[in-house]
Amino acid sequence: MEIERARDDLVVAASAGGTTIAIALLSGVAGLVDVPTLPTLAPLVVYAGYLFSRKGGPYGSLDRPRNWAAIAVLVGVIVVGAASVVSA
């Protein structure tokens, strides 16, 4: 594996994993929102989509690891926002 590709994978994995952990902490430890288990794992689905889309090329100009990482965080924010609206 190329070191650049490993770094790109790490960026997306860290953002998806960090967002998943943040959702779990907000839901379980802090008790601020009540998010069920499956929606908590939604950012990891974005990471899986990133991994499975890396089968070859060519990649478009928007298909960058930074964008995938931002999508993972955005999905996490949407999950927390939807959970807070539903539980209110």
C-alpha cells in the first residue's frame, strides 16, 4: 500500500470513527440526546462507502478524502440533530 493512500484512508477513518465516538458519548455518557445504536454507526457507513469506491479510477474532482471526511462528520451532525428533534 502506498503511504499517501494510507494517509488518505486514515483521514477518512479518523473522522468517521471520531464522529461515531462523539455520538455515542453524547448519547450514553452525557445523556444529551437519545440516539439508537444503528444511527450511531451511520458515519462508519460513509467510511465503508469510501473504501468500496476506491476500486480503481478515474476519480472525479470532488472525490477527495477531505470531502469524504466532511460527509462523515455531516452525517453525524444530521444523526444528532434528528435524534434531538425526535426526542423533544
